[in-house]
Amino acid sequence: MQRIDKVISEQTPYTRKQIKEKIKKHQILVNGKPVLKPETKVTEEDKIMIDNEVLKRQKNVYLVLNKPKGYVSATEDKNDHTVLELISKEYLHRNIFPAGRLDKDTTGLMIITDDGMFSHEILSPKKHVKKVYKVTIDIPITEEMIEGFKEGVKLKDNTCKPAKLEKQREKVGLVTLTEGRYHQIKRMFGVYKAKVVELQRIQIGDFSLPKNLKEGESRVLTKEELTKIYRK
């Protein structure tokens, strides 16, 4: 059971103060009866009405965003634009956050959610959820790079888990990771004196970036798509 003011504040743009005022005016009902106190406890089965409209409770939010360049993967930043600025205002009253990081100049598939457990499940290296990136570098991809990625690239501070590098064109390839270290792909290619020119995440688990989702756009994920991201 949860306090009704907490439930409503998480599900609507109303502040706790506004909810308190509505309670005073008998504008909030539970199972047809006016709520008298903000601390009134409710269950998931209780029918809540605000201004004669039924509150449709949504447990968690799962959004897919096609991230453009120039945005940081944070909920707030003093110096840069954040990915949350690209999300519809109807979700901003919830405690949403980006599930994982993409660098400021990296584009592509990003999941925005308020489900901390879900985020952990897809990000934890122990869960082996793959992430696929399309990479363009400044020199030709070599067999040495492909074999090195397969064995696990040794960085200055640690060794990466084995990864897959598939050559598509001379300087373009697909990299599949099951972990997410800081600037990992850039650092991995750096071992081979290569500079990453373009980087785009195109897949998480078995879910690929929707082709009809333009850069900067986002939408709600379907249940089927969520299953593709993380299959238990």
C-alpha cells in the first residue's frame, strides 16, 4: 500500500501541494468516496478519480529514444543539453532517467525509464545483454583488430571482455559488447592507433533501433519490444 499523494504525484504532473488542495476540495475520490487526508493508503486495486476522471495508473515507463549528437546522458547538466530535454513533457513528472550512457557525440538507441531494476538487468555485465554499435574509424579495419576484440582488448587499467568486431566496409564495422566501460569502444580502437569518427548504437539485446524513429524522436516501447531487450 502507498500514500495516495505519492501515487498521484508519480502518475500525474500534480505537485504534493496541489494534491493537498484537491483533497480539501473533495476533488479526489477512492472507490467513490472523498479522500480526507494526503496520507490515506491505497492499493493497486483501488479506483482513484481526480476531477471526475479515473486515474490510469502505469507502473513504469519504458521509452526508446534515437539520440542525436550534442546531448549528454544525464537527467540534468549545468553546461549541456540532456537527453531528457528530448522526451515528451507528459513523462517528466516521473523519475525517468537514461538506462546507460552514450557519449555526447554518440548517436542511436537509448532506453529512458523509471525502472531501476530493469536498467540494472540490461546494464550488468553479469547479465550478458549485448549492445551492438555501428562504428566508423579513420583507418582500415584489420584482422589484428578483429582477433584482438575477440580475445579481449587490454587497456591501460583493465582488460575488456571478449567482443565481436565485424567488418562491413574498409573503415566501417559492427561492434558487439556485453559490458559498458567509460569510452570503451573509442579506447579499444585506440589500442590499434585508430580514431573513432562516427559511433551509433543500433541494438540492445534482440531489439534494434526502429528505422522509422528519427534522430531526436522517442516513443513508448511495446511489451514485445521489451521482451526483445531482455529475455529472462
